[in-house]
Amino acid sequence: MGGKGNGQSQTEARMGHGVDAPTNPMVTPLLTDLYQFTMAYAYWKAGKHEERAVFDLYFRKNPFGGEYTIFAGLEECIRLIANFKFTEDEISFVRLSLPGSCEDGFFNYLRGIDCSDVEVYAISEGSVVFPKVPLLRVEGPVAVVQLLETPFLNLINYASLVATNAARHRFVAGKSKLLLEFGLRRAQGPDGGIGASKYCYMGGFDATSNVAAGRLFGIPLRGTHSHAFVSSFMSPDEIIEKSLKSSDGSHTCEDFVSLVQTWLNKIKWSSSLRGIFSETNQSELAAFTSYALAFPKSFLALVDTYDVMRSGVPNFCAVALALNDLGYKAAGIRLDSGDLAYLSCEARKFFRSIEKEFGVPDFEKMSITASNDLNEETLDALNKQGHEVDAYGIGTYLVTCYAQAALGCVFKLVEINSQPRIKLSEDVSKVSMPCKKRSYRLYGREGFPLVDIMTGENEPSPKVGERILCRHPFNESKRAYVVPQHVEELLKCYWPGNSGKRREDLPPLKDIREHCIKQLEQMRPDHMRRLNPTPYKVSVSAKLYDFTHFLWLNEAPVGELQ
């Protein structure tokens, strides 16, 4: 991270190693807990600050009662370390925040810190991941790596949680449905809203309502109008500009409002629809007509402001048929309240009748979007009831991760100065796996992943067709031989530091999304199901098992009974 003396422009200096700065400008070296600075000072004071440390970032339990997680947030971590440098203002603030007894030399040390000697190995972003397996392995001077702990956890915890939530919603909705993220207004602040849009798209959603996220990440945007737009109209007399050019530009309809009224009367007195409705709400009709005049190529109406079947759907159809006369195809309707399964079926029947009665091709295929506090449970219930919904707009429960507040990633020291370290606990699930490790995913005959295995860094890699013993990390009796048909090494080098290794490219968001969808399709269905999913096996090699338990016995104090 050269300074001004090497001819870099300020922009180049900010874009460390050609990597953009973090998306959120609040992500700086100060976005950390105070104890990272107090530890850094204590390391420095003890002369330990340059000691080479290895940390693993992982989680202990899959969220939402499921058996898989989507790993997200890696790119933002790499953006942080590529641009990691303290400004003078930041150093001054750290000085004020630490006790006055801290020596000046420490602040000079902070001035020179960057991440040029840090190495980051990670699983590819968008991958399906499991508890205990390191998502990231971070190596470098212990004081510097400690300063990265909190921001890394902050950038990965929510990102992975919300991406997993999105993937779960996609799984319940099915592949064919359009999923729209509508959560910005209910998200936890601007950063929660932007992050949710990005990582829901990664997890399998198709589009967002969030314009800022669309600009930042190239996510497709969707949105039409609200109930306020519909209720802001009083009558069709308010519409002053009534003309609409045909889609091919060959002629102009001078009074589109009258054309809509003509179609409404035709629908009302048609043999198959007679008696379903009498007088529709005229202010709603005015709103739909006005919206169609503004957006004739993408007319989609919110039909539940007054009454879905007695007003909203007939009014929509009248406008859609008038547009059809001019060569335009309406997009569909949105339902935002009521019995979504029943109303979607009734609306579909209405569309079918219109197609038959008036011979309009594909009118029955008109898109039906449902919104209104949807979540995994309501999607599942709709599937069981039977419905005609083509697209879902999902907000609150998705972006706030209402079903689970946090993922609970942790960052644990596993090695220092080439000496393996272990963290013990009375709760076995909180015992850390020591030493620098490699992780592999072993695939079976049918192409599904069978098990993830962690080995010591210098152990030979598992080989295709060779039998390998996979052991549960802590339960002595749980073990199995596996003959893998395909072996995938999980950790790749995303930041080589001074190691000279090749750096993996950071793929664009669209590619990460495709990788995520492909990964989910590779999983065995019983690991994915909502109710009682089969746990996916995470194991260690026989050597790593023996070494972990040897270290455990070595480090645990021996009690004495009086």
C-alpha cells in the first residue's frame, strides 16, 4: 500500500491493489471493538505484535432450524483489507480512547500498519457451508489480524444470515416463481436495507424495489404503485391528457378513457362474467387508466384498495383490454391483502373467461403478484392450499431475518508461531479445532456432497476412489469410511499477502448468485427440506482427531478431589 512518494494518485491509493474501497464508507479500521486496540497495545508492549498468528472464522449452528447456510460477505472483507490504513484523525481518536499511559511508539506503529503481510484463504462466496468448517482462515501479524476480527464478523454474520433466509424462501417458493425483495422500508437502517437487497439477490431473489441497491450492484429493479396512488384519484374526469399512441406508432387513440369505459361495459354484460360485479369504483378506474397512460408497456395494477373481485380485477381487465386494442400487453396485478390463495384463483378464472369471451391470446396467463407480510410459513401454506400466484413481493420477515436474529460466527486463534492452540469449554460445541487446516468436500456416486472433512495442513489430500476415514470431531463412536467420487478443496487464496501465491478474482454479484443457485441444486433434498432436515456431516481426519484430543488433554487442568 505505497504512500504518496511512489507516484500514486489519491484514487489509486484508496483502491488498494486495484480493489475498490468497501461499499459502506463507515467500514474503516475504526469499525472494531475497543478491546482489539487494547490487545494490540498489550501485544506491542510485550513485543509480541509481529508474531505470526492463524485465526479461523466459522459458525457453530445453522440458522432457521435448517441444515445449511449460504456464505456471503467475502468481497467486502477483501475490500477492507485491500484499503486498510489508519488516517491521522483515526490515530488521534484511538489515542484519546486509550489510557494516557500508552506510549507514543504504539501510535507510530499504527501509522505503518496495512494488510500487506496478511493472507486470507476463504470458501468461495455464495457457497453452501456448514458448522465448524472455516469460512475464512486469516494469517498474519497477531496484532493486525486481531484488528480485523470485529469488522470481518460484522461483514459476514448478517450477509450470510440474510442470504440463507433468501435461499430458504426460494426453496419453498420453487424455481419457477419470481421473487421480489421489498424490504427497504422495514430494514434495520440504510445499511441493513442495502445489504439485504444485495444478499437476497445473491441467495436467489430476482429483483429488488431498492433503487440505491440497483445502482450499486446492478440488481434488476421492480415496483409500480401503492394504495396512495389509487386513492389519490376521485374520478375519470381528472384525466386531462387522454390520448395514447399505438405501440407501433401507426395511429393514436384520442380518448383512451372512453375506450376503457367501453371495455368495462362489455365485460359487465358478457355472458360468462355477468353478475360477478355491478358498478366498479370509478376513482380506482381513473387511477388505473392514468397509470396505463404513463406506462402502457408495463401496466401492473394493485387491485385490493377497495374490493378485489367486484372492482379491482374488472377495472384492471378493462384497462388491459383497451391497451390490447393499441398493441400493448399489460403486465398483471398485485394482491396485497386478503386470502391470497382464494383471490389469486378467482382472478385467474376471471382472466380465463376474458380470454375465452373476447379471444385475447394469453390473457389467462396474466401475472399475479402477491405481497403482504409473506414469509416461509405463508409460502408453504399457499402451496398446500393451491394458488395461482406467479410472483411474490417479500419484505419484513426476509430482510429483518425475523425467525433468527443472528448467525453467530466466531473468530478463533488456532495457531501462533507455528504452535497449535485450542480453546476449551465445558460446552463441547464451543471447543475450537486447533492448527492450520485444509478443508475438502467429498462427493458420492450420485453427485451429491456426502461430507466435509478438515485435515491438518500437511496431510495428503483425499483422493478420488481412495477410502478415507472420516471422524466426528468430538464423538468417538461416530466415524465412517468414505470413497469419494469427486474431491473439492474449499479454501482458496483471496489475499496472498507476501506469500507470492495467485490471488483468486472476486467475481461479479451475478456470477456469485449463479454459483449459489448451482450449489443449492447440488445438495441432497433431505438436507434442504423445511421440516426435520437431515444434518449434513462435518468430519475431521483420523490424524486431526487424535491431535485435537491430545492437545485437549494437555491443556485441560487436572482436577483434585479432597
